[in-house]
Amino acid sequence: MPRYNPFKPGTIANPGMFSGRIEEVLTLERILFQTKNSNPDHFIIHGERGIGKSSLLFYAQCIARGAFASLTCGSFKFLVVHAELSQSNSYLDIIRKVGAELQRVVASEQSAKELFKTAWEFLTRWEVSVGGVGLKYSKEKDNTQAQDLLDELTHTVERTVSDMGTARDGILILLDEADKPPHSASLGEFVKVFTERLTKRGCARVAIGLAGLPTLIQKLKRSHESSPRIFQILTLGPLLPNERIDVIRKGLVEAKDKNDFEVSITTEAENMIAAFSEGYPQFIQQFAYSAFEADQDNNITESDFLNGAFKENGAYQQLGVKYFHELYFDQIGSDEYREVLRAMSNHTDGWVSKE
């Protein structure tokens, strides 16, 4: 009989499944609180692939827009502008993405034209080009200079914050995959100049958050040496053993709610998932998913874990294909991450490159 499997390898954790990162969450809450009170702060979340950067960024987004209350500062009500950057993005593209997403978020608000009445003329200039490639500033000429467009974005943000008054706490701009744009996109210059212009205009309720691989900070420095200094740096490491167990148990609670019956797990199986994952959230999800699929009697055991991990197309093979081939030599820096992948190479030689 098919069962709902609560574990989701390769996807962002929803807030109900989020575990650990308490210090990071508290830091993000303090940043939001300070920004709400016109003392803006900015942050970078960085770490290896599979460590949970996007999940933490999504958690921050949910707190900021008031989806649920924060742990220490009550409820927030920020406008959240979220954009995902890519390898093809230029300096102009980054500006356009932020402007277009701000326009979309404001347009989705009830009575947006009334609440943001003086900013609306500027906001409607930023639109998504449905028929074209990527984002397009709807009223700009092809030869628009980057600094002119940045001035326009700065003014749009300033007017939006002014119009919102106390109806919103401010604007939170989140840029995921921020390590991906090339050096020529000058992301460091963008964040440095943009925040300085907002400050000079007296626009003090805007915070920026970036998430990306460890190469992000060096990329920022390359385009503007001092740009990393405006951020609080949150370096994500593996989850602690008790936090890994918490991920598994939250998943099984969700499975019980969905399936109307309980799937239990032995202590040995829990500990094996926690140990073999090395605390990488995506690895926890994959090992738990495969063990859940291997179980046949609604009680996940050590045998189920081993079967799910080592069978054809099991957890090791899935993780190897997704993370090992392209990342081991080029993008993986931590010893912990390498140890997990070395363990994979000892068991599944079919997909390991020895070169």
C-alpha cells in the first residue's frame, strides 16, 4: 500500500520541518528588529551545497513577512523581495530582478495602489517581460546606463518605504544563489553602492540578505573590496547529532498526520541516519527517504536503513550522482563533506570517478 513519504531530498525545508540553526535564527531576528527600527543590518548565509542555505533563507523570509511569529521579537510584517541569481546575470540584470520582484510583491498587496500611491508610478516601470528572455525594465531604452537604473531602483525603494508608513516594517531583499553571477556582474559593487545611496536618502528600513557557496565572499570583494563589511556573515556547518534526530522525528510526525497511521523508527536506525549523513540536511533527507521507502512493516530498522542506502538507486547512488561527480574536486572544501563522499566511493564504485 502506498504511503506518504515526508522526507524530501533536494528541496527547501518548509518551516514545519526546519530544525537546528538556533543561533543563526536569533541573529536574523535581531537584524529584522534593528531594520524595523531604522537601524538597518544585512547578512550573508554561506556554506557547502546541501548544508541548508536556501532553507534558512526561506525560514527568514517566512518570519519577515509574518507567516509565523519570531522566537524573541514577536511578529514582523516586512515586504519581502526574493530573487534567485544565475550564471547569466549581469549588473543590469541584478538591478532589474530586484525592481521587477518589488513591483510584483507590491502589486500582489490588497489596495496596493492606495497604500503605495506616490511610489506606484515608479513601481509600474519594473515589469517582467513575458515574451522575452529574462527580465526587462519596461520603459528603459537599450542604452540605459547601469548607474541611472540603480538610481531609479533606489528612488523606487525609497518611495515605497515612505508610502508604507507603519503598515509594514520595511523591505527585506533576499538574493539566493548569489555566488552564481560572474565577477563581471559586480554584485559586491551593487550591494555597496545601493545601500550607501539608500542611507544618503534617509531610507533606513531596508535590509539585504545573500545566500551562496563559500566563494561568494571572495566574489563580493573582487568587485568592491569593502562590500563584505556591510554584512553579518553566517557560516553554516553540519547539524548537531540531536538536531539530525529532530529532523527525522519531525518527518515521521508529518507522515502520521498524512497517512493516519504511525511509522516508527528504532534508535539504531535513527543513529545510523544521523551518523552517515554527517549532519548535512540534504543527506539526512536522502538517507531518511530511502530508509522509509525500504521499510515494509511501518517500523524503520537498521536493516531498512542499510537496504535503502546501498541498493541500486538507493541513497548512496542518489547522493553520488547529485553531489559527487562535479563537486568533489571543484567545489567541496570541507573535510566533513569529503568524508561522506569518500564513504560513498568505498561502496559504489560504479559512479565514482577516480581521476
